[in-house]
Amino acid sequence: MARCALVAAMAFATALPALAGTLKDVNYRPGAGGDVDVVLSFDEAPAEVQAFTTDNPPRIAIDLPETTNGFAQRRLAVGSGATSAVSTAEANGRTRVVVDLFRPASYETRVEGNDLIVSVAGSAANSTAPALANPADPGKRVPAAVAVSNIDFRRGEDGSGRLILKFSGDGAAPDLRNEDQQVVIDVANASLPETLRKRLDVTDFATPVKTIEPRSRNGGTELVISTVGGYESLAYQTGNEYVVEVAPEASAEQAVDPRATANREPEYTGRPVTFNFQDIPVRTVLQLIAEESGLNIVASDSVSGNVTLRLINVPWDQALDIVLRAKSLDKRKDGNVIWVGPQSELAAYEQAREDARIALEERAELVTEYISINYGNAEDIAKLLTDESKTAQGSTGGSAGGGGNQGERGFLSPRGSVSFDRRTNTLLVVDIPKKIEEIRAMVDLLDRAVDQVLIEARIVIATESFSRELGTRLGFRKDDGDWQTAGSLDSITNYNNTLREAQEEYLEGDQEGLAPVGTWLVGDTGYNVNLPVTSAAGSLAFSVLTGGGILDLELSAMQEEGRGEVISNPRVITSNQQEAVIKQGDEVGYVTLQQSGSGTGNFTVEFKEVVLELRVTPTITQDGRVFLKMNVRKDELTGFTTTPLYSVPNISTREVNTAVLVNNGQTVSIGGVYEFSTREDVNKVPWLGDLPFLGALFRNKNRSNDKAELLIFVTPKILDIADGRR
């Protein structure tokens, strides 16, 4: 912080007495603690001059207008304290004295007779702020007192905090210094109104500045800026406005995204300079900046006027922009030459150059060029060259032998035209030579082979089913003479008929009495419980004969398991950003009835596609990946719905429509459907089927589980064929 204070103190350049006449001699006197007095001797008492300092390299520069250099020795070596040497130079009636320093140091000046003495501090401990001129000396009088009229704070686009002080008039002399996490601004000759003596909390601006506290001190103004984190500060003054910028400390390891800085303010990289001028000619400031930058600055004759400028450790290119903005000037750079002039004058000059260029093009001779197109479409490129590229409307050419369009915008000059020949895929361009070259360069850039993409899809349908069924049939028949019982009336009737026939056959055989039981106790008992398995895989049946009765029982069971897998593997190759479609399947016909106005109908046959289809549009990204916009569909004919007149097909569709970014050669699953269904059916005799254990004889139980899973995988592969570009 001691160094920051030293630099800030050194940066304060005072308004010195100016000299007129001749610089006769330059000498120096070593002092205590490494201090050095540089003595400039003139042939008469000095008048008002201007001085400024630079931080890199450290030096003090004193300009002596209307003064000739009579010092024969151009450079005087000192080598004492912080002072290295003193150099003098004369140009255009002005003499400059430059005190080269080993390190930044503060200084003060005083006039003794015909001598101007510059006292340079030898160390940081001896460094103090440059002494203000003695009020008794008219050439060194402190500027008239002013007042602070406004305090404003803004956030810069680079995250810096910008404090803007406005004064009631010219002549304010702010002094800035850094103290740890504070930036202190002293304006000794500016009063602070009571309305502005309030603390400002600017934390919400998200800058290194936390608070700003203005206060009155010894009749002047002091502002204390409290900061957070690392920061860098700079200040400049133009007229009655003083600006202090507090920016985040730059990090050498911080990566900068060019896209993030595209819209930021210009980045200044020039060597820092410090200027403190009161009402100095603008042309003089431009000359000083030219010497600092090492560039040639050419000022227009209309550049005039004076500027009050106070800049502390500001890059020279930023200082140049500040001066230009303050005087409504602008610049144009060509190599190492910068042309400075009023904004209106530069704009008029550029407009005149553009008008001359257009006039020259209008007088240029038209030439005809035939450009063959290898990979693109001549018609599309012709649209791009004309205004149709903006409107996407209008005719697109004639027959295969040729056609064309003409436009007055796009890439053509007002007199240019373009047509195309479809048969040979050739452009016919008529325009000035410059435009012809531009069009040919554009065609060379656009007419290139594009990479192709192999898209391979895999559609997997896996199914699994399980079912188990248990059933029973139970019948009982009894004939007790007076009553009969069976499972149904038909069974009793059949039994009686069988009994009668058996008795008749028995009697016809010359037998007497009733026929034996084994002869007539046959036939269907008419099941009391008839709940068998539909397609039994196994069954067990038995009958029990009792006196005058029979009991029939049948147990049946079935278990079924199934697994299936269907794999479809469509693949297609297409160019970058071109849609490709591949499908396979059948068309299923069905009959429809169309009613006519007379009340009758006409039967027609229509067809419905049942296909496996892959529809995809690939886009190859700059980093070698593939963006896929795709639709995958798989249809399946599951049956027909029968109507009184005709049957209608039932079609099951599985479809995925998506967009996905995939690495080259990577296989990804773009979608899937998993189905699981469980079903349990019970058919039973009421109440009896609910009995424990025995209830199983009075019910049929069926349980089934079905699983189905659909998975869709896709693999894009880039086929590098664009390397063979013409």
C-alpha cells in the first residue's frame, strides 16, 4: 500500500510556471536521503509550463513552450537516489526536459530567480505529494474554489464500479490514494453541500465497491470508497467531471471467453500514463500521447481548443479515447498512423470515399464468368447471390437448358446479374471484375463435398407370458325308485330312456326281473359342476358307484409359458442436414362404403401401411458429434374387426419422435416402453366355491402374467468424405 500511495502521489502533476526564452544550463545537486535537485537555468524568469509523469518507465516530463534549448549536452547523467539522468530535446519551438528515474518517486518544484528547481525524492520514506504552487505567486495560484454538484455511481460492463463526481465549475484538483481496502479521494478546493453528505451502499451493483462515504474536511471534500476483494483503481478528469473506476483485480489464470467479451467496452493494453493539465491545447495532448505510444498521430486542421485533463495511471490508448470523447473527436488507424479529426469530418470523408468507390464501380466494364458447380445446386446458389436469398420468393429459372434471375442486392452490384444452367449445373455471372472475384471466392467456399452419416437403428421387442389354469367337473346321479337326481334334466331323461331300453333288451333275452345295474347305469350324469380347463394339458377322472347312484369327478390343469424377441435393424446413409427415409412392410386392404346422393353406396378398397420406418435428419456439429432429429415407427397387424359387411384391420403402432445429440460411433437408447400385465380369473359355484379345501371342486381358476418391452437404439457414424475438396 505504501507503493500505491507513492505512485498516487507521484502521479499528481502540478501546474508549473512557464518559461519563455532559452534554456541555458541543466545541473543537479545531491541532497540528504538520496534527494536530488535538478536545476534548470534560463536567460530570464520562467513563466507557466506543463508537466506530467509516467509510471512505466518511471520519469518526469516538463514541457517548455516557446523556449529554445541552449544546453549543448543533450543528456546529463545523475545516478543518485531515484534520479537516473536528465535529457533535453527541442522541436517546433518547444523544449522538453525529461527526468529519467530508477523507480517511481514524487517531486516538487520552485522558482528561484531565473532557475526552475525540480526536487526529486530519493526514497519512499521521503516521498511526499508534489507541493502546490505558492498562492503569493500569480503563476502558482490555487484554482478558485468550486463545489461538488453531483455524486453518481454506475456499474461497468466488465464488472467495475464507476464513481462520477461533477463539480460546479472547472478548477477542481482531486487527489486519489489507495489505503488497504479503501480508495480515498481528497478535493481540497471543492466544498461539499449538505445534501450530498450521505453514505451510499452500492453492494447490490456487484462490483468491488461496497460503500461510498462523502464528507466535508477542512473546507474541502473527502470521499472514502470501501472495497471488497482485490481491485485496481484508475481516475481521469475532463472539464468539470472526475471519474474513478474500481475494477476487479485481473487474474492471469482466468480464462476469457471471446463470446462473453464480444459486447464489452474496448480492452486497453497501452502503457499507463499520468497527466494533469489545466486548459492545455488538445493538439499538445495528442503529441504527448504520440510520444508515449510510439505511433504517429496526424491531427486534422480543424482539431482545436483546450482541455482540462487529470489522468492517473491510465493506459495511453484509453487516455486517447477520453480526450477524443471530451472534444467530440474520432480516430482512424492505418498501420502505425492514427488520424484524428472531428467525428463529422471523418464521417464525411468516409462517405466521400464510399461515393467515389461506388462511382468507380458504376463506370467499370462488365465481364462474364462461367462458374461450374460440383457439389451444390447452381439454382440455389443463384438465389443466394440475388435478393431471393432474402425473400425466398420469385421464379427459379427456366428450362433444363437454362434459366435465371436478376437482382440488385445480395452479392451483386447494381448492374450485375446471374443466371444458371440446370443441365450443366453452371452459374453465368455478369458483373464488374471485383464482384466476380468475390463471387468466385464465395462459391469456392460453399461448393464443397459434405460429410455423410450412416445411421443404424435397432428396434427390439421382447415379450414374456405365463398362464396357469385349474378346473374341475363334478357330477352325481341317483335313482331311488321314487326319485331321481342328476346334473341336468336332459341327463335324467337320457337315463330313463337308457333304463327302458336296457330293460326291454333284458326281457327279450328271456330274463325275468330288473336288468343288472351294470347294464343300465351308464351315460352322462349331467355335471353338477362343469368348470373344466379349456385346453387341458393333463386331467384326472374317476367315477364312484354306489347303490343306485354314480359320482363322476374330473380334475384338469394347464400351464403355459412363452418368450419371444423381435429385432428389427434398419440402417440408412444420408448427407449432412439431409433427411433420409427407409421403410419396409405391407399395405393391408380393407373395404369402405361411400354413400351416394341416391341413397345407394359404393364399395371401395383402401390400403393402410403396416411398415417399419426410420426417418432421420442428421447434423454434424463442429466438435465432431451428430445431432439427430428422427422418427422411428413400427406397425404390426394384430387382427381384424368384423362388421356386417366387411372386416377392418387392427394395427398396433409403436413410434418414437425425438431429437438427440450423440457422439460419433456411440450407441444410445433413444426410447423404450415396458408393459407388465397381471390377470386372475375365477369361475365358481356360489357359496360352494368359497368352502375351504372342498371349494376347489366347485371352481375354475386362471392366472396369467404378460410382459412386453420395446427398446430403440441408434448409432450414427460419420463417413469422412469431405476431405477431397476441390
